Amino acid sequence: MGRLKDKVAIVTGGARGIGAATCEMLAREGAAVGVTDLHDEEGAAVVERIRTAGGTARYWHLDVAEEQEVQRVFNEVADEFGRLNVVVNNAGISGINKPTDEITVEEWEQVIAINVRGVFLCTKHGVKHLRNAGGGSIVNLSSIYGIVGAPDLPPYHASKGAVRLMTKTDALLYAKEGIRVNSVHPGYIWTPLVEALGRESPQGVEAFRRELDEKHPIGHVGEPEDIAAGIVYLASDEAKFVTGSELVIDGGYTAR
């Protein structure tokens, strides 16, 4: 407890899955948390859970692909809590699952707008506030599929590869200002996004989950809290010498 005392964090896509677990864990460790998402009821519920547990949080509606919204919300979070120390770029979608030659430009751009432009915009408008705070931490959610390939979801995989390299570029750009930038690469985590893929699969959700379990040498898919713990570490001063790194939390998936 208290690893993030006196820090202020903003989490995009904070209403569900990894984002919600991250918001709650950041708050348990002492951070004031700006929870942002498009899912207002679920985001408000995350804030209520944090406050009930004695933490500090407020919810903002945010579309990370819209620059004016990003700028406004980041300014409001910093004004509300007095500063901004941590940006967690978690918002993302899986997008269409077709072979590359069957994907429309619109389907491609939808994924890139959220998964890549969103990270760009939140970094762009977050850096000013981190500078004002004397430094800070940006944590970008990539994926195992920012490191290895797979024969599905081409726009998603492209977006996560982009996030991986954006992270390294920004780590170099801002290191001398005390702003650390790192990426997290989850394996399959049982979140609403992954469960939705299971519902769309012909074998059904239970068989889909068993199939995912078998992909991980550790024997099962991960839980949102597994990723949240890594994000908390990178957000904390314990990671003061860590920037430009890839934190892989994947149950051994990429070790094969």
C-alpha cells in the first residue's frame, strides 16, 4: 500500500477489464485516478468501488480518437487533482477479423484511430502535464501481438506493433525530462473484449477459453489484475530506471 501516494493517474479505457483493474489497483496504492472511457455507467461504477474502498477517483467520458476531447479531459484531470504524474494508455479495440485483402479502409482506420491515434493524442496532451509535475510515467498497452505475429486480426496486430515502437521513440525523446515511457504486452487475458471474441467463435465461449488456456505454457489465460500489477510497478518510483522497455506478461506465450 502507498506505492503511488501523492500521484495522480489517468487511465483510458478504464471502465472494463484491464483498465478497470488498473484503476482500482492504482487507487489502492494511493493514487488519485481519472477514470476515462466511453462506457459511462461502468466507468461510474469503477469510481464508486474506488471511493467505497477509501480511494480517490472521478470519471470522465473520453473518446481517445478525438483530439479536442483528449486535450479537455487531460486538462480537467490535472485541474481536479492538482497535477498529473501517470498516463496509462489502455483504450483499445480488437477490430475486424478478416484476411488483409478483405479488409476495407474504413475497418482498418477504425482500429488505427483508437489503438494508435489514441495513444499518440494522449501522449501528446499528457506530456505537458508530466513536465509540469517534474516528470512521470507513461504506460502504453501493447500486446504479445506487438512482438509476435498470428494469422488473424491484421489491423489489431499492426496497431500493437506501432504502439511498441512509439513507446521506444517517446522514451528516448523525453528521458532527459524525467518522463519514462514503457509498454506492457499481455498474453490472452479474460476480459470483456476477449470474451466477445469467444462469443463470435463457432465453437462457443467455453471451448474458446480452453483453446486459449492451452496456448499458454503456464496452463491458463491471465486475469486483468495480472496486468494491472505490472502497470502499477511501471507507474511507481520503483521503476525509476526503467524506460523504453517491454514488460511481457503472457504466461510464457512468447517464450516458445
